[in-house]
Amino acid sequence: MSMVRSGHVFDPLSLDFWASADPLGVVRPLAEQCPVLTNVRVDWKETPAAHVLRADLPGVGKDAAKVEVEDGGVLVISGERAREEPGEGEAWRLVERSSGRFQRRFRLPRGARLDQVRAAMEDGVLTVTVPKEEAKKPQVKTVEISG
């Protein structure tokens, strides 16, 4: 079975398909200007001590990624994946990997320690750890009964 794209006009994965669906060339330039929101896959795990978010960012260096905490407890993961330009005498035959800006936003729950957020990048995976406040044990005060 061949993995080569057919290039047929009815193949939705072919660039020819999108060129025929957009004869004025409006869709592709417009898409290139918009942040790539859906191509950043994130797993969010809650442990007893923290919220741990892991984002797949292949091809994005730690200098090109940014983690911010906005007012209201919103965690923002953003950055940019550089677009590789073909060299002299080269031309793209197929482009499937996304490039450009990306951004994901997450509203953190109450009890998240926003002043202690940590982030680390390893093997194209960004790990953001947001510690949780320690659960307060209810204070019980014994009231003496008079009479």
C-alpha cells in the first residue's frame, strides 16, 4: 500500500482539492494569519497536590513557548512554530505540519497556587505544574456547657 498522496481533486487531503475549492486563494492566506488553536494537544491531570498540564509542542523550542497566568486564574500556553522555507531550487511536494502562532487558555479552579506555577520542556512536551492549596482541616472547638 502506497503512502503517497494521489493529488486527485476529490482527495480532501490533497492541496489540489483545497486549491479547487478556493479559486481566489482566500482561504489559505486567511488560515495562515490565524493562531493554530486546535493543533496543540493538552492533557490535564489533577493530583492531590497539583494540577499538571502536558502540551505536545514538537519542533517548538523553550524560547518559542510561553506560559502566563492572567488575572482571574487563567493559564495561557502560547508560542510560535517557525515555518521552514524551501531552499534554492527546492519546492514543497506536501505540507502537513502546522506552523505559526498557537495559544491555549485554561481557567484554573479555586485553590490553585498561581504564584507557584512551574513549567519545564523536555522532548517536545511542555509540562506545567500548578500546585494546589493544602486542604484545610475543619477546626473543631469544643464548647463547654454550663448549668
